[in-house]
Amino acid sequence: MLWLVAIAASLIFWLWGRRLQIVDEVYSVALYISAVISGLWGFWIAPAEAQLTVAFLTLIGVRRLSR
């Protein structure tokens, strides 16, 4: 379940970075980088079923946003 914690931390870092972008650009960039690293690491150690589910949901989201 460490993969789920890493992906959740990634989402929290990303949202926190968006909020801090108004105050200071440097902190938001650092949080975005931390979010990417945490998200990739969490995705890497996730089981295959979770990876396929996330990939499938991402494709659905991209298709819906492109309309």
C-alpha cells in the first residue's frame, strides 16, 4: 500500500503547489517536481492491476476533455 500513499502525496503536493503559485513561484515549482517524482515512484511500485486502472481512467479523461 506504499504506492497508494506515494500517489496520494503526489496529489497533495500538486494541489499545494497550485495554491502557492500565487505567493511564490520557486516553492510551487519545487512542489510540482516533488509531485512528479512521488507520482512516478508510486506508479512504478504499484501492482499491475492498479497501473492498468490508472492508465484506463487517464485515457477516458483525455478522451472526454478533448471533445
